[in-house]
Amino acid sequence: MVGNRGRDTKPELALRSAVHALGLRYRVGARLPGMRRTADLLFERAKVAVFVDGCFWHGCATHCRVPSTNREYWLAKTMQNGARDKDTDTKLRAAGWTVVRVWEHEDTGEAALSVATAVATRSRLQSLSP
Ligand SMILES: [Zn+2]
């Protein structure tokens, strides 16, 4: 579980290829505007940022089991990650972005569809504005 951090995790790759199969094109691991953080999938024109959250690192209510060794450390760590996620979402939304978060345990097909819906919604809104 500990080695599951970082880029190109399995659930990330699965989502990327599912979204790609729907005909959508995006940037991978792109830096977020004004932040020293990256999105897993970034749709710049539509202003949609997608994050695939690992159940352990991001404290999924169903799957996150904090190890009993160094419990305090891991608890602090997952809480820190959660707080950072919230902060990222708040900043992005304030800058007019749509944020889509997907748990690694979620069904890839469904997750890809919600990403596609978010992108389509944003694109439609943009084409309506002058
Ligand atoms: Zn989970």
C-alpha cells in the first residue's frame, strides 16, 4: 500500500485509458494554475481538473486502515492529505475550475463517464458565453 503513491498508479492508468476511449484528450500530471500541485488529468480548455485519490493516502472511509505501528504518524499523514485535497478544491473552484475526484475503488467506467459529463457541461457553457 505504501508503495502505491505517486504517478501512474493502476487506477489512474485505468481511468486515463477509459476517458481516452470516450474521445477526450487531456494533459497528464499537469501543474495546476498558481499552485505547486498537479492534477492527474487536466482539461485546460474546459477547466476541469481530475484527481484519482488512493484509498489509503486520502483516507477513504471504506478502505483506509491506518497501520497500528506508528499509528499517530499515519493518522496525521492521511489527515494532512485530506486537508490539502480540500484546500486544492477550494482554490480551484474559486478560480472557476470544476473539480472531479475519483476514489481508486470506484468503477472505472462510471468514473470516466462522470469526467466526460463534467467536461461536456463546461464546454457547453463556454460555447454559450459570448
Ligand atoms: Zn476506498
